[in-house]
Amino acid sequence: MRLCDYQGCDKPGEYPAPKSPHSDDKWWFCVEHVSAYNRNWNFFTGMSKAEAEKRAADDFREAAGFQNSGIYGWGGPEDRDGVSDVERQAYAVLELEPGADEHAVRRQYRRLAKKYHPDTGDGAEGSEDAFHRLRAAYEILKLRLGAQA
Ligand SMILES: [Zn+2]
């Protein structure tokens, strides 16, 4: 019998959950843990919050072409508004003021995702890159706003 993949859980793992949006790899969870996982993409304990933040920041930097911008380490120092360099860039990608709330971030993400998405957008050159950048920025801000909740 397959057990729930959540660390320390010994219930049957009957519910598949994709490890990442574009992956065929799956975790198998019990009903309690699959619903927790679906509520929170980085719920799985195999990745600490610090690792999740670092991965999101790396992905965003790569997507946004910031490799040589001199922003190193997660987030960088926070300025007086409590917004780090990377978060500021992520807000800029979403065309929002730094510090905009979760509601604004979600609304803007949905609007821009539609504009850039390969299936629904206008297919303009570079829109695929823009979509990747947008997704990466959204991950950054979800982590930030999740941390405040
Ligand atoms: Zn479980």
C-alpha cells in the first residue's frame, strides 16, 4: 500500500498532486494533506521556507534577466518600506506600486496572465518570456504576502 508522502503521515496516499505545475511527477497524499498541499504550493515539508524563497528568487532573476544586475542572495536588504530589491522588481513586473496588497497582486496577475498567456494572448513576440517572468514575479509576491498572513 502506498503511504501519504507527507513526512510522518501513515495514512494511505490515495490522492495525486503534481510536484510542480509543468511536471508529470506526483506526490501522493491522504485527503487531509492533499487539501493542505493544494491550498499552499510550498506546503510540502521537503522544502523549507528559506529554500522555497531562494528558488523563487533564482527563478525570477533568471526569467527577468537579472543575473548580472548585482542583486545577490535572497531578496537583498529591505528598504524603509520593508520591500526587498527582488520584491520591488516583482511588483514592477506586475505593474503595481511596491507594497500593494494580496488582492491587487492577484487581480493584476490574472489580468496580465491573460494578456501574455500563449493560448489566450495576442502571441506577440516575447510574450512567452513575459509570461514566465510574470509567473516568477507572482511566486515571489505570494511568498511575501503568505509570510504576512
Ligand atoms: Zn497524510
